[in-house]
Amino acid sequence: MSYWIDTHAHIYLGEFDADRDEMLQRATQNGVGKILMPNIDSGSVDAMLRVEEAYPELCVPMMGLHPCSVKDDVEKQLYEVENRLSKRKFAAVGEIGTDLYWDKTFWEQQKEAFTIQVNLARKRNLPVVIHCRETLDETIDMVEQLQDGNLAGVFHCFTGNSEQAGRIIGLNFYLGIGGVATFKNGGLDNVLPGIGLDNIVLETDSPYLAPVPHRGKRNEPSYLVTIAGRVAQLTNQPIEDVMSKTTENARKLFSL
Ligand SMILES: [Zn+2]
């Protein structure tokens, strides 16, 4: 298992249309052996599946409705998620969750869409990939309510504190660690030394949240090694162990 897994990258987006081949080549050259693609909504599915078709060994799709795409047509969107899940295999239900950063209009619908999709995952024995922004405590509360012992998943782009990390680990969920670990005021330098490698997976969230020294520019899966280097430093573990442990965690969680 000597390769990295980027557990969260939107490499099907237009940001990569001009150089997707070269960008994925750089990822492979840097030891990234699998890239998991979270869906956004019905408008992103076709592009995502085209990338899977072009790079079937490398790129693995998920299916879900992103909280920022929960709008007036949420019922129709959720029907499409369910329909797609019934037709073929996906690695996870994702990304799903809650987000009050941009818009608070659909908060009730967001919570309902989240619960519905967690239950879709439960029905199909799939893990969930959770996005939350400004809503971490509320979302942990919801997962506590929904956890029946069989639910597995990851809080992607974890940026919370030690107490929140502890609650997530207590729920048998993983923390998705990305570029924020390299930010000066990211806060993960207070959290990672205390939790070690057993409950984390790595991610880039490409094209967003590029790690230092690429901060503010387009992110891509080859930068996962930069994030891993910082995780090695903060957990005081050799980089080889960061690779073997996070890859093992991701393979187990997503049945890769
Ligand atoms: Zn995402």
C-alpha cells in the first residue's frame, strides 16, 4: 500500500479542463494512487463520471447533494441522488452536510436533505462524506442522533478544536485533513499532536484550499504530499507511517 489517497478532490471541475492529463500525471508522479471525487449536484454528475471513465484506476466517484446546492428544487435533486445510487456502485454518499457561510435561507431543508442522504447511505451500507461550515457542532449533534453503530464516514476539511475532534472520533468517524493544516492560523497545530494517525484521512479539496506555499492558488492532488509532510511534523510520526496509516484508513472506510 505504498501510495497516497486523496479522499476529496473535485478534479472534474472546469478549473482542470485545460490540463487535466498533466495535472493527474503530477499526482501519480507524487505517489497519489487513488483520488476520490465528491459530487456537488445533478449538474456535476456527468463531468465527474467522464473523469472516472477516462481514469478508471485512479479516480473514484461518490454520489450526493452538496449543502450549498440545497435550494427550491431539493426534492428533485434528492430523487436523482437516490436514482443514481440504485443504478451502480459509488464509493460513498457525498458530499452532504450543512453550510451557513453563504446563505441561511435553506437551513431547514439542508438538515432534512442531510438526514435523508445519511439514511440512503445506511440503506446501501456506504460511508458518508460530510461538509460543514459554521455548523460543526450542529452537524456532530445530528450524526450523534443518526449513529446506530453501523454508520461510517468522514468530516471532510476538519478545522475544529480538540473537543470537536474527540466527539467525531467517539462517533467512529474520521477527520479529513487538508491544506488548512499548513495555514498559520489554521488551528490544527493544536489538534493533530493529540490525536495521531488512527482517525484521519488526507484530502486536498482541489481546486480549493491549496496548502502553503500554494495558498490562494489552484489546488491539485499532487499537493497532498505537502499536506502529508505537515501532518508528519504535527503528529511527530515518520512520513512512511503517515502514508501507510492514512492509506489504510481510507481503504477501509471507502472499501477500496
Ligand atoms: Zn468538497
